Amino acid sequence: MEAWFLSDIHLKTAEERNGKILLRFLRSLLNANPQQVHLFLVGDIFDLWVGPHTYFAKKFWPLMEALKDLKKAGAKITYIEGNHDVHVEGYFQKKLGVEVFVEAQHYLIDGVRVRVEHGDLINLQDEKYLKYRSIIRNPRIKPLGNILPGQFWDYIGNRASKKSRARTSDYANRNTDQLVQMIRDHAVKVYPEKPFDIIISGHMHVFDDHQVAVDGNTSVRSINLGSWFEPKVKVFRLKDGIGDWVYLPE
């Protein structure tokens, strides 16, 4: 099994640099051994996607086709929503057959226990974001995401997502050490809920890969996937029980 973990690409179009990198990567998985692939999209893949609208699917059509081809070839694909891609199951799950979740999920991959989550509940000091999350995750909002046209969400959401993305990146640049500690503390905090060997998150825009002691006799690998805003794009891979980082060609 070869599991791949990607997050925080924040694509605005399929034609931009990172859109092309992602498309080449998806095609490389298709041309290798897709039946042995489990692809995890760990949130904020798009800078904005709300609801099931084909408006967004058309905007990123080459990527949708690549995901569909990969799924048809036997790959397993899991989408864990972020805060820029919300209520997406109407398209990804129903149209592409991709499993979609909002909260943290646990997997056993080649004997390795893995917890995967977007990571937007790591920083509990960010009261503004937590308030925003409570609004977009309100069950009453989801029907609006289905009814109101994609163009409406694109107009409204682009302004909000631009501010959110800039705020997250700026905060990360100014508070890297603090965020890294939050990521590691989160691993300790959630371990008793259901033990794991590796915890993988995104959202924070801070790369981190560290062994964290969760009790006197146990340590786990805590990973944050960072973002694709760096000059060189890298993704985390878990292959045959061994995790490493892979740089993607431009």
C-alpha cells in the first residue's frame, strides 16, 4: 500500500503552478499502480469550494477528470474537508465516489495506526476562527450551499477566503514556534481518544515532523503537512509502513 497525504494547496484555478503540479502528480499515480494507492486530500485543496455545484467542478475540470480516472483505476481516495472547501460531499462523494469526512479519521495502513484530520481544531486560542467554523458547519448552512448558485459563493467566498488565507499564513510566519508546539501538544491531547502511531494534519501552514512523547513509554510521529506556498512542493508518503517526504516536480 502507498498512502499519500496532501493539504493546503489553496488552488484558485487548475492552470496555476500548483494546479499543474497536482495534475501531474495525479497522473503519475494513475500510471504507476493505482490499485495500491490511497490518496488523502486533507482539506483546503481549493481556495474555495462550497456545496455540490458543477460551477466549481468546471473551474477545476482537469483535476476532477484525473481524480475520476484514478478512482476508476482502483485507487482509494479520502477527502477530509478544510475551512475553504466545505459541504463538498454532494460532488466528490456522489459524483466521484470519494469518501468525504469533516472530523478526524483513523486508519490502519500496513500495520501503522494513522489519525488524519484537517487540523483546524488544533489552535483553540483562535476564537475568531472557531466562531467562523461554528457558522459554516451549522446544519442550517448546508442547504444554502446546495441551493444558492456557485457563482454566488464564488463572489462572496473569494473575498472571505483571501482574508482567511492571508491571516493564516501571516500568523504562521509570526508565530511558527508557538504553532509547532500547538501541533505537538494536540497529539498528546487526542492520543487517549484512540491511540495512533502517526497523526497527520494540515491547516496551520507550518511543516513539522517530530516524535512526540504521549506518555512515559510511548511516542508517536506528529506531522503537519504545511502548505504548497513554498518554492518546492513536498507531500508525505506512507509506503510499506515507512513514512517519508517526497518532493514533486514542477
